[in-house]
Amino acid sequence: MKRSVFVLLLAGWLAPHTLFAACAPALDFEMRRLASDETVRLCDAYQGQVILAVNTASKCGFTSQYEGLENLYRTYGERGLVVLGFPSNDFANQEPGTEEEIEEFCRLTYSVEFPMFEKVHVRKGPASPFYKNLASATGVYPQWNFYKYLIDRDGNVVESFSNRTTPESQAMIDAIERLL
């Protein structure tokens, strides 16, 4: 084992199971960062962390959930939670802007720092492969914006939450804390 990897393990910055585990099917996807040409293999970047994947929209009655999502990311990030945002225009044209407009809105309006990815389809039928996998694991496709999927450190999709379950809800907090 390389010395730098060993040091990261000892410091607690790298979970041992991330070094040797095969990529979990739920994370075996490449996604492009929002308003960027950079692609990220979700497995390489996030396996070993607890993931909350959320389909987002900037002109929705639930858009204020960005604030709660960012609070979760800041509160639990050091313990291993990452929130991943996936803008989608699948519901009532509530995310019509370009990726650059979406990024600017999220940063300026809600100070979003959690990772945001390319605009995708999440509805049954045209859903991106990532969302087809999430729906296959839970039996549920998003019915609206701000539908949430919780993925454990081993890459298993363990729970889903409707848009009505806010990031601040006790159900959400309890589910995240169980996995951390």
C-alpha cells in the first residue's frame, strides 16, 4: 500500500472499505458536473460516504428545500454525508434555465456548495440511467421535484423520501444519523 494512502487511512480521512470494494451498482455512473465539462464517476468520488441524491428545480414550491439540503451537507459532511443535486425540468417546466443559470441561482440564492450535476430526466421512461437505477432499487420514481434517495456507505439505496419530507424533518435526520 502506498504510504500516502496509509497515512490517509490512519488519519481517518479515507475509509478502508473504499480502497478494496468494487463499485456498487448504484454508483457505477459517470455524471457531468453542473455547467462544466468535468465528468465524475460517482463511485470514485462518493463510495464510502452516505449519499442523499435529490432531483431539484429552481421554480418550484419546494425550492426552499435547497436551504435545508445545504444545512444537512454542512452539518453532517464531516461525518460522511454528501448531498448530490440533479436539476430536472420533468415537472411542470420548473427548471427551464440553462445549467449556468441554475448554478448561479443555487449559489446566489441558497449558497449551495453541495455537488450539483448535469440537468437530467428523472421520470419513468426518459429517466437517466442513474435515476432508473434508484427507482429500480426502491420501486419508486420521483413524482415531483425534491424527491430524495438515501444511499448507504456500501452503495446500497436504502430509502426514498417524497418531496414533502423536508431535509429538516425528524424522519430524514434519523435516517441519515443511522447510516453515519
